[in-house]
Amino acid sequence: MAADAERRRACRRRFMLKQNEITLSLTWIKIRECAEMSPGSGTIRR
């Protein structure tokens, strides 16, 4: 039982890390797109 709970916890941690990676990469893509759209201004427009 203990091993099962431990495995589940590890799986959840890995899943959260994966979600974090995806969110970060998506955010960077958005920032890069905005920066390319408005090269004149340093501000990021939504």
C-alpha cells in the first residue's frame, strides 16, 4: 500500500512538472510572437 501511494505521488509530481514545462513554453511562444509583431515598442501588447 505504501509503495502504491508513493508511486502515485511521484506520478503526480511528474505530471505537474510536465504541465509547468508546457505552460512556460507556451508563455514564451506568446511573448516571442508579441515581440515580433511590435518590434518598435518594447512593451508587450495583448
